[in-house]
Amino acid sequence: MTIAARHVEPTEPADAALRPDIHTARVPRLCRACEARHRGICGALDPAELLRLGRTSTRQTYAAGTTLIAAGERAEHCSNILSGVVKLSKLLADGRQQVVALQFAPDFVGRPFAGDSDVLVEAATDLRVCSFPRRMLETMMTASPAFEARMHRQALRQLDEAREWMMALGRKSAAERVATFLVILSRHAAAPDGRRAGEIDLPLCRADIADFLGLTAETVSRQLTALRRQGVVDVVRSRHVTIRDPAALLCVAAM
Amino acid sequence: MTIAARHVEPTEPADAALRPDIHTARVPRLCRACEARHRGICGALDPAELLRLGRTSTRQTYAAGTTLIAAGERAEHCSNILSGVVKLSKLLADGRQQVVALQFAPDFVGRPFAGDSDVLVEAATDLRVCSFPRRMLETMMTASPAFEARMHRQALRQLDEAREWMMALGRKSAAERVATFLVILSRHAAAPDGRRAGEIDLPLCRADIADFLGLTAETVSRQLTALRRQGVVDVVRSRHVTIRDPAALLCVAAM
DNA sequence: CGTTTGTTTGAGCCTTCTCAAAGGCTGTGG
DNA sequence: CCACAGCCTTTGAGAAGGCTCAAACAAACG
């Protein structure tokens, strides 16, 4: 494993997690404060299971750009994203790159069942995750059908997202792809009530956005300035986007 | 449901499937002769479960071009493909189309859990399937962890395939995409020993191939003639392809 | 303040698309 | 069996969108 900037936060003292109580199995303190607890994979676990998983899990942070799992490598750890964005990409022998997915909190990173899936996993932004051994994942999957079902659902959701992007990559113009990218980001930055966010911090540099959209960095830049000139968005310091006209953006995105 | 050409084959008589025997649960005769039985989803079921599923399942045939499930529609039936090819595609409001997956025997068609996935499901070729009510799928998934796991694995496999195609759509040239398409088809037409098939019957017309590859029918045609001129493949009557130089094909495919 | 890295903008080129026409199969009816 | 219609495929010529290469600009960092 080539992890450049890995920093383990001070974890819950073991005795606190293990201390017997009136309730035989309490939710670990680490998990109680966890942002991802209910929405993520862990939401399927009861307190006893959570305790068991929590005992082996640690919070970690990675700096933007860090490689979490090299292509073809089999990860020994799985993670829940607490904050930040994870980039999954594929490489061709000659160096061409395609970003095949972005993952946001509270997504789960890591693959059930044996096969490696030959993607490169990197921290797109600074990242905080809750990490645990891969072995635990398999244990939980066999022990808890609800957990397995939730993993299954996540896989199906990712499949839908991948197919949505196939449409963009195969049939949409550069302008449409850039607009679609902004729409999707705004969904993820959205408030919990489902309203889309008007303010987006782009998690990727132009080159990475281009690798996601199947374009070049120059084309992405040009399309963004076009959107700016049309008054659809505002761009500040190249990474912060304000959506001024959401309806127009959706229209340009062909969605 | 708009099913144009649906033909229900005579099924196993109910009493034969239900007849008690020395073995409390025998494998239904329909399933015993089934090509997809061991490789497909059903392989995870024990004879009792298979009997239960078999009681509600029927073999059906569809003519090429038939719509199995319209986009956005929730299917009441699921199917195992026995022979033929199923095409999953997405449509844009203005009519642009992207084929997001091809499925071959013994793949499973139909979606576990509620959500519709907004794809159009069509028979690309003449099709034989083993079909059963969606309700049974949910029953089997909760009853049999092995069945649920197999469904989960199929979802992950489809996710890998989708991402592989994202690479092709986003980063490969027209020539590379067409070659990649042939390589993938040859894998599916391959003998069970894993050797790739040198003879391929294209399951799609040029326009559909184009919709899969994110190209136009004209470009697909031109690239195929280019491969023919280079001596890499032979094309007979536009639908039958012989791979003359597998190594060169792989090379052109950038794989 | 200079260096480095990322972004924007421009000019010309190349791949692929669009539009158009001709060529081949397939099926139908005489 | 042949003629013809209809559809799919092939091929060509010109247009256009996005790419490449290059340079100017901006922001981050030591």
C-alpha cells in the first residue's frame, strides 16, 4: 500500500467501547457522533453489530491527491467517507485516463467479494474516512442480511450512476457534459431537504474534470467561460461555482 | 406492457413438478434441461428452492426488436436469458440514444429492490428467456443469502462492465471502440474453455452498434471496412465477422 | 519575489458528424 | 423465377466540434 499522507486520529479508548452497561450493547461513542452513521452503510447495523464493527474501525484523514488503492491492488481496508470526495479512475496503457466515478459522504469505498476491479482510488479532496479491515466487511455481510442488502443497493445505485455517465460520454456535447457535471455536483452539495445547492466547490482541477467528462482541460475551461458569459453561472477563483440560473443550467445539460 | 411478439412455450405440467418422490424435492424437469441453470442465478438455489421458483416460471420467446420493459416502467416479471441478446438503452428527450449494456445468457434481466432504473429493455436478437414474477425474486432474495449474494455479484460485474465502457466512450477513438466491441463480443461467443471465438454474429445492426459505441452508423461502417482492409477481420453479409488476426485486433482495441 | 502549478485564451488541424447517393439483401407479389 | 419495394449498409464530400500546441495569465507556495 502506498499511502503518502495518512494520519490516524485519536480513537475512542477501547475500554469505553467495551464497558459493560445496563444496555448490553451501546452504540460506540465514535459512531454516535458520526455524520455518516444513519445514511451510510452502518445504518443497517444494530447497536451490537455497530459495537463489533466500531471496535476495529479507525478514523483517518488523507490529503488531496493521496492514492488509497492502486489499480489492480487488493485493499486490506474498507472505508466510509465522512467528508471529502473520492475519485475512481481507470488507466489505459498509454496513459489516457478516465474517471469512472466520484464518491461522496456517506458512500462506502471498497469492494465486497474477492475480485479487484482494476480501478485507481484517490482522494480528490482532503478526506476523512472511517476505516476497518476488509475481513470485517465480509463478516458483517454474512452476519447481517440487512447489511448485505444495503451494500447491494449501493452497488445498484453506482450502476445507475455509471450508466447515466455513459449517456453523457457517448451522446452529449462538451457544453452539455460540463453542465451535467455541475448539476450532479449541486445534487451532492444539496441540503438534506433535497433542494439543490446554488454554491458548488469543485472537487477536481480542470484536468480531472476533463478526465471525468471525456474531454480536455482546455475544452472544460472554454465551456465554463461560455456558461459564465451566458450568465448561467459565476466562477470565483476557478474552483467555486455559483449557479445563477438553475433552469438554464438544466436546459444546457439536456436533462 | 407493450409486448409485440410474445409466445409462451408449453411448460412442464404442474403435477410433474409437484409429484412427491423419494427425494422430497427434485429439480424440476424444466430446470434440469436448462442451459443457464448452473452458470446463472439459479445456480445458487438448492433443489427445494428451485422447485419453488420453477413452479412460477415459464419459458418465453421474443422476436428481435421486441420491447421487454419500457423506460421508467416497473416490470412485473424478471427473466433469465437462455439464448439471445438483450439491449439496455437510455434515451434523451430529443431522441438521442445510448445503449448502456448488452446482456447475454445466462444473465439475469430485471431489477431487485423497488426503484425503476429508467432504461429501455429490448430483445436485440430473437430471445428465449425463463421468466418469473418479480415477487418471487424478492422472496428468494430474503429466503436465500446465497441467492442474494449472487444477485449482488452480478450487479458488481455489471458495474465493472459499465466502467469499462465509460473508458471506451470517454477516451477511445472510433477505431479502438469498434475493435473493443468485437473483442467483447468474441469473449461472449467464446467456448466454455475460455478460448475466444474467432467467429462472431453481430447481435446488432450498425445503428445500434453506433448507439452502443457513442458513434454514428457511418463511422462504425467505415471502421469495420478499415479493419477488413487491414486484414484483421472478415465481414460476411454485414452481420458475420471472422477474426483473422486476434493479436492485431487486441492491439487496435488498446487493450 | 521568483517558481511552480493550474487556468484561460487563441490558431490551426484532425476526427468524427452530417448529408447525400449508390449498392446489397430480403421478402412479396406477379 | 423475376421484378420491385423497403431497409440496411457502404462510400463520398464537406462541415463542425473538439483536440493539439503554444503563450499569456493567475494563484499558491516557498
